[in-house]
Amino acid sequence: MRPIVSTVGALTEPLSKYVENFLSPRVAQLPAYIRDTSHIIAKLEGHSFNPNIQLLVTMDIEALYTNIPQQEAWQAVASLFEKEGTTEPFAYVLQCLDIVLRENFFEFDNQIFQQKKGVSMGAACAPSVANIYVGYFEEKCVYNEIAPFFENIHSWSRFIDDIFSIWTGEEESLLEFSQWINLCDPNLKFTFHTSRKLIRKVPGGCIDQERKAYYNPPCMFMSHRREKEQ
């Protein structure tokens, strides 16, 4: 089961919004963070690309929200706070986050369920928690100078579970990297697509390196809306 439940009006909604106030500014400071389409375009303008020795790579993290372990996600947030000094109100924020992660109940087919693994996709702080968890992983496996493929990663940008990277090396080394990174965390599974000219999927659109073009396809937007009280 992969529950996608709106938490609008839920008992944990105020706590989730409170936690999000502390998490979202810190997510924006993560090295791989992408805010939107214009942000990734600006980041890419700062990187050169040589198709003779480099590859354009996109990655997707499969079912990210439902595969994040709650305790490890909490620990990733705690680690981020510790870098700034563990003082109030961080201890209280972590208590609130623990409640949001663990006390997640929903009804389906007249039965009550509690989500034991994963982050509720409908929670206000869910994207930030997912971002921080993956950011904690990237700190060890992507941006760590002693990581085995550190020199191959020319650039690495991520919008939650969608990643765009410029890889220095041949496809054989990228294959080795894909096998290695999929063994680093049993909760994170990466799928890869690569090209020397066209990337069909980056966060927000696609890139044609040959024409120096960026295409942003039309999309549909849906949002949850609080029902009017009777």
C-alpha cells in the first residue's frame, strides 16, 4: 500500500506546519537543492559541458516518501540542527516532528491504519523531511571527497526525488556508480537515464544540449482545499 492522504484538517496539521517553518529555510541551503525551473536553469548556466568526455544524467528515486524510514529521517533532521547547536527551540521542534512522523493515522475501506514506514505525502513538512533525508545521504555519498566517485560528479542538482547530473567519464564508470549508489542505502533506489545531447527529463522540463534549448512542458496543478465548515 502506498497511501497518499491529505492532512488538511488533521490533528497533526498545525504541528506539521510549525515544523515546516524551521525546515524549509534549511532545505534551501542544501548543496543539491533546486527551487524551481528558473533555479535549475541558473545553476546549469554556471557549468560547462563537454560531450566528448561527459554525460548528461537524470535519476529518479523510486517511491521516496513511502520508503523513508521514520527514525532515520528524524535523525537526519536532528543532525542538521546539531550543526547549528542543539538549543531551544530545536529540541521542541524535534519532539513535534516525532509526533508528525509516527502518529499518522488514516481510514481506508472502513479500516483505520497507522503508517509505520515512510513520510506522509500529505503532511506540510513531508517534502522538507524527504529533502533533508536525501541531503544527509548526499553528504556522505555525493559531496564527500573520499567517496569513490566524487571526481566523476561534475554537477549534481535535485528537486526532491528528481536528480540532474553532469558525469565526467564513460558509461562504464556511470554503470559502476549506479550499482554502487544503489547499495549505499537500502531505502533509496535510483533509476538512471543518460545522453550526450538530450535529457528528456530534468526537474521542470527537458534539456537539448545540441540546440542549447530548455523545454518546459505544460502541466496540470491540483491542490487540496479545506472544506467549508457547516
